[in-house]
Amino acid sequence: MRCASRRDRFYLADPYARILLPKSINATLADEATLNGLWPDHPDWRGALRNGIAWTPAYPQDYCPRNQYLQHRLEAVLGDRCPRFGVDPLERMQTYADLRRKNDPSAPPADMRLWD
């Protein structure tokens, strides 16, 4: 199951069950009729939507302290023009969590994890 976004549109997709909804996970959770129609043989899967994990990207070079230090120093000088090459993975995860709360304040807190 996946929630994909294209600009301001969201889709809930489950390719195994051939489900594609033009809704975000939160919008699907708020619509009881749609939610109850999903996976009729597996009601426990509907519960899994409430306990989703949001994976945030962390690239290998982000874990290098030297790259993080250089990124921090260059951002102070270059601002938004600074290329991304050494963002602290925990800071990046916090940025994603903050953006999620900003875009959907009613969203339940998601378990945020780093891609490994």
C-alpha cells in the first residue's frame, strides 16, 4: 500500500488488491463508507492505515559528519542556493514531520523512520 502525491493531489494505491483511490490516507480514514469497503476479507488491514510509517530519505553521504559540517557552513553563506549533500538525517526527519503537521494539522502522528 502506498500514498503517492503529485503536486497537491494524493492517491492511495494497493497494487495487489487493484485499489486506486484519489484520496490521501487521512482522507480515506475520515470517510467511513470508503474505509469499510476496502479489503472486505481483511478488516485488520484497514486498521493498519491508522498506524502508518512515514519513511524519509536519508542518503549515505548524509551520515558523514564532515559532509554535515560542510553543509551547515555553506548554507550559512549560500542560503537556498546551497546544494544538498550532507543534511543530518535526524534534522531531515524532523523537517518532514514539521511539514506533515503544517500541511495537515489534524493528521495523526506518524511513526517517522529513516530510509536505510
